[in-house]
Amino acid sequence: MNCCFLKRWMLVIPLLGYCLKVAENLPAGRAQKEAPFPGRAKRGWVWNQFVVPEEMDTRQYVGRLRSDLDNGNSSFQYNLLGTGAGSFSIDERTGDIFAIRKLDREEQSLYMLRAQVIDTSTGKAVEPESEFVVRVSDINDNEPKFLYEPYEATVPEMSPEGTFVIKVTANDADDPATGYHARILYNLEQGQPYFSVEPTTGVIRISSKMDRELQDTYCVIIKARDMLGQPGALSGTTTVSITLSDINDNKPIFKESFYRFTVSESAPSGTSIGKIMAYDDDIGENAEMDYSIEEDDSQTFGIITDNETQEGIIILRKKIDFENQSHYGIRAKVKNCHVDEELAPAHENASSTYIKVQVEDEDEPPVFLLPYYIFGIPEEMPYGSMVGTVSAIDTDRRQSPIRYSLTGSKMFHISDNGTIITTNLLDREVSAWYNLSVTATEAYNVQQISSAPVYVQVFNINDHAPEFSQYYETYVCENAEFGEIIQIISAIDRDESIEDHHFYFNHSVEDTDNSSFILTDNQDNTATILTIRTGFSLKEEPVFSMIILIADNGIPSLTSTNTLTIQVCDCGESRSTEICTKKGLLFLMGFKTEVIIAILVCIMVIFGFIILMLAMKQRRKQTLIPEKSEEFGENIFCFDDEGGGEEDSDAFDVVELRSSMVMRERKPRKSKSMEIRSLYRQSLQVGPDSAVFRQFILEKLEEANTDPCAPPFDSLQTFAFEGTGSSSGSLSSIGSRDTDQEDNFDYLNDLGPRFKRLACMFGSAMQPNN
């Protein structure tokens, strides 16, 4: 408001200065100006200061404008010109000026007009145009108005008296230079007793402490009145919304002074047991809390703060055992994370609560008294020897009996009381350690099991005699001299010894008459073989055997008998046995090569023989059955006639067979189909004489066995011999077909041997009884 007021005055002041200068140049109210025409005296305008009140509704007289040349005749005419001329009118004859509309000083306080006087008789201007000012005077027609509505302010709760809150400002559009139209006073209409306002400045202050937890928002009404509050003053009001910000002046408090939770003894570490909750009347970060457990109970239980819900979650930090402790009493504390020490010290910003945790009993698996077991037993102990005893117990109240089982090796067995015994002889050299696993199972609940490792160490006993450390190929040259070293031997012992092994070498009693070599014990687990004569003969004695006894230092000491073979070698002039070693290697390599060659030759002969047999078999099949082809499916004998009797010259003469009972001469072999037809016809003529039938079968068997071109043994020999038949002829159901058609016999090949045996049996049965 003050800025607008100053701007208006800055516009008015230059105009007033201009008017004052004009007035100074007018002696006794006349304007002294140069005559517009040459030789004419100076003339001027005559008027008073023009002031008109604002907001006048009727036609308002402003003043009179007159030229000093006007002598009162009616030939002069006055006119108004300028941008503000429309708000005023002038009497053309007298020059009186009137305001023809309501003027508002707040819209325009000065009007710049131009006046013109014309002689109507000549139509010319009597005076040059002149500017004058009409000022609009102020009346108190505007009430104060607040500039920056709406007003909002925030102040911390519990602030002391006199604390600045906010400043409100009202503006009055009236002229501040006119009376007290723009002089404003402020008054508090609503907001006591917590707030106050300074009358002249509009500053709002706190007049008493306030608690946000009781009320956090206040609505304050301020009234502004002009004319210093005198009667007839105008006023305006505004509303100020004041919010109290929170300070951390409240500590968190547990709503429950006692909490009760339960947890199973089988619960793993990290299990959530329950939640506790504290409340804080503060808001925002002032209400953020931190939970903790007192140090005495922090080893078993812990607490985690949920930052979103501000809850404390009780968790289990380690395994608990109902049998050791069935309940726990813990104390939890809570405090604010952000504490203002000036408002509330840290020790006054915390509270605590008591928590009782009940442990629930669970059926737990058995517990071994030791986490693992290590036993030792000497090797070679008899069956059933005790190794050790394991023990597990049921820690629950009912204390179920325990059953044991053993896995890991079949060399051991465990009894019902947990005693481990051997089931076989143990050999340390086979296995020095056994890793076993013992399982304990509750008798009342077989689902509850637990296991423990068992390590069994087999102690060594001296049960292995020493022996040569390697196989020795020892040579002696024919031209060896007396006392020459031919071999240095050493020994090993598979037994484990606490002390270092020590071996003793000596001749065998049976070898005392050995006059060619001698053994010397070096006392360092080696022995030296030396010659005790000069010269050896490869032809007379190519090989010598030396029996050596080796004893160890075990308890008891064991002795082994070892034979050292010494070969005589022709070393030549070099007298080095390396030549003998190379010869032996070459001989062995040559031997191996000959063996490999012989094996390869045998394999080739076997494969050749198999291929030859397959080829011969294939050729034999092709020769015997030339008509067989890929389409040859089954061997079927087809008979297209029933026999021709006497007219059939190919048939057997049955009469001759009956009368003479002599062997038939062998005829050239016919084709199989022709032979079967002939035999079939013959069978119709044969009577019941069994001797004839038996003789016929024997002949056919003999023919088949002696014929080199006979079919293989798995072929079928057909004997079409039906007997005499009946006088009405044959009733055979065999269909006739063309004799030139090829017969198929393959389907009977596999039955050949069986039919042969059947024919022989049948022939034997037909012999006459003696």
C-alpha cells in the first residue's frame, strides 16, 4: 500500500510544481504572456485553483475559466480540450467548469485540461491554448485490505512468550496526506490468550506456552482499522492459520508393563518369539524409537526395531534347553533415537518393561556323551574282542531307552548297551584306521535319531617277518676273485614300529657248507655278499642258491628265510656284471617277442579255420538244395497222384518183397519229389507184413548214412509207407498239383533228427516177438 501511495505522489508533485510556477508568473491573478500578434499587448487567462471532491454524484461546480480580454460581450466562446475533458463540461459563454460524473481519486487524482477561447465573430482564437489542472480531493471511502492472504505460520510448541510468529500488513487506498484516512491500527479479534498483535506493525507474537499434543493448530483473526480507529473508520479482517511444530518433549512409554511369550526348545537361532510396542506422543523423527535388552539377558535373547511400525521384535540368539532352564525373565528398554538434551536428558527419555519367556518341551533326539569317540585295539585280536563303548541318553523327561546301530564296516558290531566288538580278525597292514558311524535311536520314537563318528585305530603287533626289499638279479663273473662284492641286499618290514626297524642278516643253518659265497651284516639294515673263492665255471655250475635269514627287532622277534639266486656269467675281460644284466634283458625281450609272434600266428590260424568252415557249410547247403532261393519259405511235399499199381514201373514190387525177402539193389538216386511219389505208390501195395516194413526203413537209413551227398543231419527223411490200403482206393485229402512244380521242404529241416530217431524206434517196435 505504501509503495502505491508513493508512486501516486511522485506523479502529483511535478504537476503541482508546474502550477506554482504558472501562478508566480501571473501578477494579481493575470497571466502574463506574449501577444500572439505583433504590436498587441500581453494578455492572459484568469482562474482560481480547481479542486473537486471525489465520489460526488450530482453536477459539481469546479470553477470559472476566463480570458482577461473578455469584456462581457457574447462574442467569446470557451472550449475544453484534453484527455480528461470528457469528465468535465464548460459554459461556452461564461467559462464555468462543472464535473459531470463521479470522480474517484484512487483512479485519477489530477486531470490535465487545455482551454481555448474563440471569437465567434471572426472564428479566430483570442488567446492561445493554455493548460490547467483539476485536483480531486480525497474522502475516506476505502477500507484497509490485507495484501498477502491467506496467512500461514508455523512455530515450535512450548515456545516462550514474545516469540515472533508472523507479520500481517494491510493497505488503505485513501490519501495518507488527507487527515487520518490511511492511518491503520491492528487489533486481535480471535486468538487470545495464546497470541497477541502489535497495533501499529501487525506483528503477531506468542503470549503463552502451547503444547502440540493438546492442540496443534490455531486460527487467529486480525482486524485492521483506518483513521486510527476513530469513529467512522473503515476496517478489514484476515485469518492467520498457526501450526505448532513438534519437539521431542515426550518419552516413549510401554502400554503394557508385562509381556508373556512362549518358545519351543527346538527353535533355531534367529527365531522370532514375539513383538512389544511402545507409544510416543511426538511425531516424525521425534517418535522414532530404539529397543534394547538388558545386558544380563542379551546373550540368549535379542531385540530388533521395526522402523516402519516402531515395534520391537524379540528374537532367540542361541539354542535353549528345556531341561536346563524352562523359563526366562528379561527386561526390555526403549528410548528415542533423537534426543534434545536441553528439553529432556537421555536418562529421562527411556522406559522399560518386563518380559517372561516360557520354554516348551520338545521330544529331542538322543545326545551322545561325547561328540566323537576314538578307540584302539591291537591287530589279530580274536572274534568278539571289545573295542570300546559309546553312550547316548534321552534328555527328555520320559528318558526313552536307546538302541544303537553301526555303519561303516562289517568288521565290527555294536551291542544294545553300546559296546563295539570285532567280528573279524583285524590286520593293521590292511587297514590301520576304521571310520565308523554309530546311530542312537529312541525306543519310544524311532524318528528321533542322532549319530556320532567313531574312529578305531588298529595297533600294530609284530606279525610280519622281514623280507628282501626287492627282487635281486645277482651275477658273478667266471673270473671273479676272492673277496669280491657281488651284491648288497636290504630288507623291509610291513609292520609298523615305534622305534626304527633294525634287521639282522645271517646264513641259514642249511647253508653253512656254502664254500663259494659269504654274507657280512653291515649293521645298517644292509648286508654284503662276497666271494670266498677264485674263479667260477658257467658250464659246470651256472647257478648258485644262497639261503639268508633276516630277523627284525620286534617283540617277539620274527625271522624269515630268503633265497638269493646267483648266476654265473661270462663277463669277459671287463669283469663287469652289467654285461650279464644286459644279456638277460635282451634274452627276455627276445623271448617276449617270440611269444607275441606265436600268439598272433595262433590267432590267425583260428580265424582262418573258422572262415573255411563257414565257406564249406555255405557251399554244402547250396549243393544239396540248389532250388532254394530267397523266396523259398517252407518245405512242403506235394503229391499229385495216389499210386499207379502195376502200371507204375518206378514203384517197388511189393510181391517180390514178400516172396523173396531179399535186399533190393541200390538204384540211382532220384529226385526227392519223384522218390516220394514212388514210395507213396508202393505203400498202397504193401500188406501188413512188419518184416517188409522194417526192412524198408533199415534200407532207407543205411542209404542216408552212407550217401556222401546226403542232406545234413538236420534234414527230414520221409518214409511214405502207409500199408496195403483198402479196396476202395485211397481217401487221401492231399490235393493234386502239377508234378513239374518245385517242392518246398525247408520248414521240415529242423525236425530231421527227431524223425530219424522216431523212425528207428518205430522200426524196433515192429520187430516180431520171439
